[in-house]
Amino acid sequence: MLGYMIYFSIVLGLFVIGDWLGIWTKAKLSSIFVVLISFLLLFLFKIVPADIIDQAGLTAAAKWATPMLVFHMGTMINLRQLLDEWRTVVTSVIGMIAAIIGILLVIPLIGRDAALVSIPVINGALVATQIMTDAAVEKGLTLAAMLPAVVFAVQKFVGTPIVSRCGLLEARNLLADFREKKAQGITLSAAPAAKEGQEKRVKFCEKYDRFYTTNTCIFITVFGGLISVWLGTVTPINYSIIALVLSVLLCELGLIPSKVLDKGKASGLITMVVFAAIIPALAKISIGDIATLAFYVVVIFAATIIASLLIM
């Protein structure tokens, strides 16, 4: 018991440092990057044991936390909003295709394994990183198993400046358009006016909101994850896709609340557990691997950016 608590405290302490530095630098320094670099340095200098995540009891926890988090992510998707913003969805899909093409073209430079584990991480996030890390470990691809965590850590530094620049340009265009229409006496509405006499449909989960307690919401994600994993074993479809589709459907039907783990006050803990699952891959990185991984990361992001600019 004491050992579990000691190592769990160390792990959470590093997460806290990452959060504080992120707040102090106003998100200029990613908390994710701080956590992963901290663990990498501690592993390289053998300050903490390589199996610290396992000794903290988080390895087993991640097995059930990942399906829960994927199911929760599905309840964050609003289908009506996606349909209204279909241009944004199409643009995102094109961007994902561009990233896939760009990374596949650099296979001669980084190898097939590195390319295949990087594509989902570039187009996804934490869950994709964890899934690809586990898959690479199961296949015995040591270097490829290290890459997703590194790509995930660096991703924000590459993407944020580009997104910020594009966002500022679009904001200036919208502001100029708003001022022009305002000068012409045109009133702009932020949202379409509700139709007269149209009543808002009360969802089942809203009507019986008091029954959706913390334990109920956590149980929903656990049971949803269970069904998804089971279906993933009897079909060729990955459980993560099933979990997303199932949770979106149930949420649209009004049977479960949106952002179910947020309502259950457990999303932060579950996210941390899943994040911790990718950390053991860093323990296998040696000083000699750093140059290779750095080369891979530079090539991957360069290919992604160039392909995106050319195709979009």
C-alpha cells in the first residue's frame, strides 16, 4: 500500500508541475510537454524506476479508463452542430487526408512503422496516442512505441502558431465584415431566432436529471465501454469506433447526458490515468534514440504542414 501511494504521489506531483507551468506561462508551455519531458529526463538519469506507472497502480487502471474516456468523448459530439458546421467538418477531413498523404510520402525517410503509428496521433489526440503506443508494444516495435508520445508532446508547439495565425486572420476578416454591415444598418444575429410556437424537446436525461448522479454517470461510461470492447472482440471493428458511435447515438436519443464524465465529476481523473499509460514508452528511450526520434518528428511535422498547405 505504501509503495503504491509513494509512486502515485510522484506521478501526480509531476502532473501538477506541468499544470502550474502551463498556467504560469499562459499555456505557451504545454503542460503535456512538461510532464513527458520530465519523465523522460527522470528515466534517462534513472532517478525514478522504469516501471513507476505500474508501481503506482496506473497500468491496470488504464485498461478500463481508456474505453471510458472514448465513450465520454462521443457524448461531447453534437450531430446537429456538426451538420450546421459541415464546411468545418469537410475542411477537417481534408486536413486529415493531407496529413496521411504527407506522412506516407516520407516512409522512405522514417520507415513504415514510424509512419503508421504517427498518423493517428497527428490526426487524433490522447486516446490515439495510447492506442498506437500499446499496439506498437504488442508488436515488439520498440522505437515505434516511443514515437507516439514524442509526437503528442511536440504537436502543440507545431500546430498552435499556425492555428493562432489563421484564427487571427479570420477574426480580422469577420470584424471588418461586421463593421461594414453595421455601417450599412444591417443587424447581425449570433444565432438563428427560434420559431414561434416551437417547443424545445425535453430529453429523457434532462427530465430525470436527478437520477444521473456521479456513480450513475461513471457506471454509464463503464458499461458503455464494456459493450464496446465486447463488440470489438466479436467484430473486426475497433472498440474505440464502436464506443464513439454508441455514445453519440445514445446522447442524441437523450438517454445519457452530454459530457457524461464531466457530469460525473470524473473526466479529469480518467484523462490523467489514460495519459499515464503512454509514459512507460519513454522509459525505453536511450540517449542514442533521441537524435533518431528528433529526426522522425521533424520529418513528420514538416511533411504534414507542407502537404496541408499544398492540398488545402
